[in-house]
Amino acid sequence: MGSMNRYLAVFALLAASVSAARQPNILLIVSDDQGYMDLGSMGSSDILTPRLDRLAAEGIRLTSYYAAWPACTPSRVALLTGRYPQRNGTYDNFRNDRVNDGYRYPLYEYAISPERVLGTDTREILLSQVLSAAGYATGVFGKWDLGSLKRYLPLQRGFDDFYGFVNTGIDYWTHERYGVPSMYRRNAPTEEDKGRYTTALFERETLRFIDEHKADPFFVYLSYNAPHGASSLDPGIRGFVQAPGKCLDQYPSPDGLAAERRHKFMAAVTCMDSSIGRVLDRVDEHGLRQDTIVIFVSDNGAGGGGDSGPLRGRKGQMFEGGVRVPFLMRWPGEIAAGSVSDEFLTGLEVFPMLVEAAGASLPEGVELDGFDMLSVLQGQAGSERESMFWERQGEYGARLGRWKLVHSRRGGGLFDLSEDIAESNDLTKELPDVYERVRRAYRDWVQEMAAADPRGPFKNY
Ligand SMILES: [Ca+2]
């Protein structure tokens, strides 16, 4: 190469780096089992979420945003891959069901149990891998849930740093899952913080990571276990959420079991809200507010103690209360403060939006199930989404425009969400043509998913 050509090549590189907009930091905050109504900004009459309410006022709040599955693991994998659970292969939780009866797995048995050996197919491309390849420093702090064998852990999946628990739920203080230690630092189990409250730990690690990487574009997946029920063997703890006294004390003393359950749930959310506030303060202290996308979202509908508000059903169900969840996003200069949108959007839109926002390339040859929803959040376009389908253990839900079809052991029917957000008026008999249309769309989707590439752990034939 001649000297002039070399000069031109260098100049072109410099010009490209100067003309490219600064890559925004991405702070993806996911809460666990927080219901549709469990935010002050959603209209809750009892829960205290001042920092998240401020975040909503500084950006956008969505009222028709759906998780891709009504419980933890598949919802999260869909968020991180942009693909339906039935396409990416993770279409159920990685979970040992005998814990439902308080069974303590001895370690030798745990070692060969589903919860220990299952994981998201390593051929799946996660958001962390795409952002890492685009130059981001990447960290995940909190719940991982994509498998606990080394090949499934974050450091093998595009993350530079990880502190958190590997499976789907733990005791907030002991960090055990029904008696089995579950906390990891990077690739190794650790009990260094046993006895300390998880929300504070995930905040501590996030603050450290932001301090270390304030000069880089960074991607933090801050994945609180709050307000998920405690996965404890102690019958006095399990089934409840755990929270420190200072957070419990912000609410009146409960009267009765249901009130106690609600009290602990709300206290854990308020504790998390304060923690999120300190993370957002740190972003401001580094002068990074303008350059940071902040997303807050729940992974599925209301768990025990959560509030679905006007929606029917809760976590695990195909009704709206299982899948329609709070979603907030702040991106100064891109999204107008105080926006609210009722556009039909889902967790499948997050991956393409963030890849685009980062100036990164979508993975080649990978079928995505969503689209970049930024222009919708900016109020410049309507949602491209016309349908969404959920399937779990023989039950299904299908939304086609305003119509929602539910088939489940708890009941079902055809509902018009434009008039009946509570799914209380079954129109199956009145509108057989509509019923057939939605049912056909669902069947077509089932066929499409069946024809998709095999993916483990459940679709590996
Ligand atoms: Ca969850």
C-alpha cells in the first residue's frame, strides 16, 4: 500500500469513528414477578415506588407490554435472544419440582437433577454477545436463570462479569435454593456474602461495575430477585417475599395472612426501588444520564403478594395478569419525558431495539420474532406487532390485534381487549368467526415453531 493510500485508509477509519454517534450505555433492570399494578405510576394505591415513578416521568411507560412467557426462565431467555421460547428451545423453567413439597435434594442427587443440568442452548446468540462484539463492557448482577453448568454461565455467554445466583429463585439472606447454595462470582460458587440481603449485593456490584467502566460503553443486566417469593425450605419463610426491617417499617403492620404476604412483597419492591435510585444517582454522578438507556421491566405477572390491578389472573397464567407487565424506559434526547403508550409491544422487541441503538449488527441468519420498537416509543410510528402467542404445558394464549384467546385449565374464552381488559366477557359464541380466525393464527404459529431449528434443552431431537 502506498503512503497516500495508507493515509487515506487511516483517515477513513478516523472519520468513521468520529461520525458514529457515541454508543449509549444500556442499563437493563429486570424485577421478578412484579405485577401490572405494582408501581405508583401504574396507579397503585398502596405500593411505594418513588424512584421508579420518577424514572417513568423522565421517560416512557407502556401499558400494553407483554412478557413472552408467564414465568421466569423462558421470559428472560426471550428477552435476551429476541426469539420466542418455542423457537429458542427454552420454553419451560429449569426447575426441580420436588421442592414444591419441601424436599431437600442431597448434593449427589442435585448434581444430576434438571435444575442443575439444563440450560439455554449455547447456539442461541444473547444480547450480551452482540453488545460485547460491538465493544461494550458487559456485566450481569443478580438472577441468571439460563443454566448453572459452566458452559451456560454468563462468562461463556458474552458477559465480562457476573455476580449473582444461577437458578430461578433463592432465599434473600442465605442465598440458598431450598438448601442448595446458589450464589456465584464469575464462574465459581461463592458464599462470601452469606447472610446479606440480595438487593443490596446486586446494587453493590452494579455500582462497582459502572465505576470501573464509566469511560466505556457498558451494558449492565441488573436482575433483582425481588420481589420473587423466597425459595427457602423453612415453611415459615417459603411462600413469602423477604425484606429488611427498614423497608417493612415503611408500611403499616399487616393484619392477616394475605395482608402479611402483600406487606412483605411491597417492602421488597420499595427496597429495590431505593436500590435502583442509588444506581441511577451513580449514573448521574458520572455525568452519563444523557448517554444511558435505562429500561425497567418485570419478567412476568404478579407473584404471591403482587397486584394485577384490572387484569385477570397472575403469574403462570395465560390471562393478561400473567403476561402483561410494567415497562419503563428512559433515553434523554430520544424519548420524550412523561410519555405513556398503549401500543401492543412485547419483550421480543427489546433485543432488536437495543442492538440497533448500540450501532451493532443483528446476528446473521438468526430468525428474530420482534422488531426495533424505538420509533413507536418516540411516538413516530404505530406498533408493527399484530399478534403474540404464549404456550405453557398444554395451555395457551393468543392475541391477534384487539382479540385475545385463552385456553387453560383455569378457564378461557375469546375476549375483546379494547373493551374488556379484565377478560371477563367470553365472546366465543357471539363471534365464532373471530374465534376461528384467532385459533387459526395460533395453529399457524404452532406449526411455524415446530418447523424451527431444533434447540435444547426441550426441543433437541
Ligand atoms: Ca419471574
